[in-house]
Amino acid sequence: MSPGDSGKGRKKGQSNNPKLRALTAREVALDVLVRVDEQGAYSNLLLNSSLQKSGLSREDAGLATELVYGTISRLITLDFVLEQFVSKGIVKLQPWVRSLLRLSLYQIMYLDRIPSHAAVNEAVNISKKRGHQGISGMVNGVLRSVLRAGDLPVLPENLSEAKRISLQHSHPLWMVKRWITEYGAEIAEAMCTANNEPPAVSVRVNTTMISPEKLLNEMQEQGLNALASEVSPYGIVVKGGGNMALTSWYRDGYLSIQDESSMLVAEAVAPEPGMKVLDCCAAPGGKTAHMAELMKDEGYVYANDLHLHKAKLISDQAERLGLESIVTGSADAMDLDSTCEHSSFDRILLDAPCSGLGVIRRKPDLKWRKEPEDVASIAALQKGLLESVSKLLKPGGLLVYSTCTTEQAENGDIVTSFLDMNPDFSAVTFSSSIWGRLQETALARGEGIQILPNHFGSDGFFISCLQRRL
């Protein structure tokens, strides 16, 4: 039995027949990786469903998760190394063999806690079950050659800075070049490094039920490694606590699972009790709920989403959290200016659809699914949305524009263009308490706060506060 495959996931009385036995962590990970490779499946959705069916122990489920996300995240580097050891090239391999070599090499290169020989032996065993002797011999030969090669990857000399970062940190070259242009090579490399680190688990405290200090104390008393967030006064970071959605605190509405950067958005909106607030693109409802909590559930929060089933998710969250001020609706946000009264909202949040390049650490598939033209196409939509929903804001009211991306074409450029065309609006971002708290680390970009994934170990986010003049 190999490290990480504890066997605890095997159900009592289960047959030892190989065809009936439970899959190991590596086999579950391999099945997910093959389907992601062949069918373009979303790794997070497929992994979650696979783990639910697998019966793996908590430890083995953790290993399977690490293997899936780590292998996908390090894809460029893994393939670069494998090409040096697979004589006919990895493209010609059967998809399951290619994925098996990738996840095995990931363990050898990046997982210190798993002995390399164990990773090789497991790969050979799996290849014997799935293929024939020739395949298992090839897998064994490739991985043994990797072990003899020593520290990897060995990169060619005289690479450009962008190419080196791309190969070493496994990010598309176009993405690295954009970040070097925008932020410089040192920061671009730091962003790539941060994107390959496992994301922290952070929760937002429902302050209508409990104070952050009291909930933190409860967690620590129960033995959790929990710390107050350095980013948000409403956040707690939990290390090694497992799935917080399975806790009684979550079930009873005391907390929501949310990234620390994302928690800043509702704080930027600064809603007050009794206000009328619009959340234009609200699903799955984390920011909506946070605004209602900040309002002490007094007032009116209209949460809109394009899709009816996603609007239902918001309603479910509001019910779990005991929030009655949230009303949901389903419409195209671009059409809200024709269905809602103009100049009627005290606060508006436009958490705009975006390329999502700030959340790569949570969704490593994004690196391989996105293309440069995606940024330009989504920017046109963002510009139209901001122009449209701004008509619904009262004079003196506040509109917050936010995204979970690092691309200034979707962030600062959008806000600058909007302000140029709308002289009755002015930016007030840098007078906010958020900027006062984060300014030594976060960046000022185009009348907004730009948080990068390497700043706080949280998601990349952009937040801009725009006030309509009286």
C-alpha cells in the first residue's frame, strides 16, 4: 500500500476482487484527469462528483484532490519534462497513459511527502491493470529514467524571461507576456508562483448572528487552526479544517465560505440599514448576503442573476443565513435599466462577468481554457453593463465595479472610459477604509484597487468605487 492510499476508504466487507474493489486515490485522480483531457470536463465539478462516489477516506480524498489540481496546474512543466523521456512523444500516447505519466511525474517533482519509488510502483501497478505488459514496461522505464535524471526541470539556456517563467511555473506564454507588460517580470513571476499554491480556506462571519471574535474563539476551542483574516475584518482563515460546509456553523448560518478578497467588495459598497441596494450579477450570492449582513438585514437588497437556477441559489443562501431583506430576480443585467426605476438605488454592485484570471489557483483549468481574445470580448460586455446599470443609481449614491481578474483591459480601463463618458460620476475608491488598510500591499490601478494573488494569498480582485454627484 502506497503513502496516501490508506485503505480507509474500503467499505467493510468489500470484495478483494480487483474488478469489484474500491478505487485508490490515484485511480480516482487518473479517471478525472483523463476526462478533463479528452472531454474538456471541468475538473472541480467532475472531481467533486467522483469523490462522492468513491468512498475514499478523508486522507485519500485529499490526495486525489492534490493530484488532480496539481497535475492540471503544472501541465506545461510536466509535459516539457516528459517530452525528454518519451521517445515517440506524449501526444501519441493513449490519453490514460499520458495522464498517468503526468500525475506520477507530479508526485516525483512536487510532492515531498510521497517517496518517488512509491509513485513509480503505483503507476506500474495501474498500467498493468489497465493495459498490457508493453505499456507497463514503458511507464516503468520512463519514470525510472526521470528518477535517474535528478532535479527537474532543466530548462534550456538563453530562454526569454517570459518563456522561462512560462515553462518553470506552467502558465501560457501569452498570459505571462501580458502580466510582464502590465506589472513587470518580477511581479509576473510572483503571480505565477502564487497561482500554483493551494488556496486557503476562508470563511465570512454572519455578523447578524455572531461576532467574528466569538466565532474565532469557538473554532480555536474546538481545536481548529483558525486565524483572523488580515484582509477582511469579517473573515477567518482555517487551515486543515476540512470542508467547512459540513460544519454545524455553516448549517446554522453562522458563516459562509468565501475568499478573503471577495469579502472586500460588500465592504466597499458600504450599505447601511434601511438602504435600497442592487446586486446586478449576484449568483451565487456571497456578496449579496454580505451586504445584507452589513445592513443588519434592514432594508432591501435586490439580487439579480441572468439564470433562474442561479437566482435560486441566492434564495437558498439567504434562507440558510436567516436574511429576509434579500429579494431575488432573474433577468439580463443589461436590461435592468428598462425594468427598474432610474435613480432609485442608494447602492449598486456590479460584480461583472470577467475572464476570471484572478482565481486560477482555485480553478487551474482556466489557464488552458482562456485565450487573449477572451479578454477583449468580455471587456466590451463589461463596458456596456456599467453604462447601463449606472442609470439606476441615485444622485449621491455609490456604485461599486468589481471583477475577479488581473487584466486592466477589464478593470482600470473600463472605469477610466466610463468616467470620461459620465462627468456626473467621480471615483472615490481611495478614500475608502479598504484602501487605508491595504495600500501598503495592493496596487492603485485606473481609479481602482488591484489585488494580485501574490499579495495576500487570496484571489486576484479589482474594486472601484464610483459616486454619482448630487
